[in-house]
Amino acid sequence: MPTLKGKTMFITGASRGIGKAIALVAARDGANVAIAAKTTEPHPKLSGTIFTAAEEIERAGGKALPLAVDIRNDEQTAAAVEKTVQTFGGIDLLVNNASAIFLAPTTATPMKRYDLMHQVNVRGTFLCSQLCIPHLKKAANPHILNLASPLSMQAKWFSGHLAYTMSKFGMSMCVLGMAAELAGDGIAVNALWPRTVIWTAAVENLLDPNARPYCRKPEIMGDAAHFILTSDSRSCTGNFFVDDDVLRRHGVTDLDQYAMQPGHELQPDFFLE
């Protein structure tokens, strides 16, 4: 089975949730993981910091580099990329996982929230990609993976949370454009999105806690990401993957292992029919 052993991953927002699940799968292969995220002190409602994530990565068999970074800040982000290269000798994989969410209609969305989502989701993805591309060009089998959905120009996906949808589709457009732009360099650019809502601390704060049985575990995204990131970068690019589709294509038939409550009805995520 293809492995990420010895590869270096730069991943944003991986102190908890889906990002940490992806980082841990890479760590079990023996990868180096640079955790670029803001959380350095425990949050009252969200468990995990870059340091606790780093400890878990090390225990799983990887090497960790916790980096306190706000990806809205150009200088901090550039310094984090450079520190990763200095520490591990290069960058093989970029995972644009960091994301901000605020679900409200147009008139109920403060511009501060609008700006945060666009600065983190779209601008942060673009900036991290821009900074990592020169290093990815030197790597064997380089990948960029955005946690973004397939593009769907249906009004129902915009109405009610227009600002959020625009920001997430901005990440998807980065996949569409960069995959074509970087094909000649052999850099794969793909998207990964969950079929169902993934149960994380952030989701618990956004949804009714009773929604837990309707969700899947973050590990499904970690396992799907591993299949993508170990694929041939020259032939597997420009795709908008959905987690359970990826697993089925690779022979994984037991999806109940990822359910918070096996056998329970699941809640579909945004942007998928």
C-alpha cells in the first residue's frame, strides 16, 4: 500500500477535528506534519491546541512541528512555511483545512463575519498555496488538498448563508484553477468533502447536541485523504472527491465503522444532493 513515510505535510487548522484526523493518518505512516493553526491556549468550548495535536502526532509515529499561525497574516504564514522547510527539508503535501463558518442570511451577516470567512477560507487557501507551490515543485508526487465541496450553482446552496457559500466555493475554485495551472509541474490539486455532517467540537457548538447520532467521525475524512494524497499526482488532479466515494473505490465496504451511532440515519452535508 502506498505510504506517506518521510513526506512532509503542511496542514492548516489541524489542532482538532478533521484536520487533526488527516494529520494523524499521515503520522501513522511516519510523516512529518507542520500544524499551522491559531490555537495555542485551550478554548473554553473547543478542545485541542497545536501543542496537544503535536503530542498526538508524535505518539502516532510522526514528527510534529506546531506553528502558531493566523493564515490571514502574510508574514506569519510565510514564516511558518519557511520554518517547515528549514526543519524538514521541503514540503510534499499542503492540506488547506482551516475554515471559518457563520450561517446566516445576508442582512443578518455582520461584515466582520463576512471578512473572516473570506480571509480564512479563500484568501488563506490562496496564500498558503502560493507560498508552498515553489517547494511542492521540488517534491516527488506533490499534492494540494482543499477541504472544499463540488461547485453547484443552485440557488438553494446560496440562499440563507450566502457569505459562507461564496467563501467555500472560493476554495473550490482554487482547485479548479490551480489544478489546470499546475498540471505541467506535476502538482495535484484536489478537493475533499464529507457526504454527511462530521461530528466535531465545532459542529457540536453549531448544532443541537442531539445531532450526534446523525453524524460520522472525522476519521472517515482522514482515511479518504490518505488515499488521495498517496495517489499519482500527475494522473489524479482536478477532482472534487466525496469521502465515502473515495473509500468505496478503494475497497472499503464497512462504512458503519465511521458512524457516531452505527445503523442510524445520517445527515447529509451542505452542497451535495
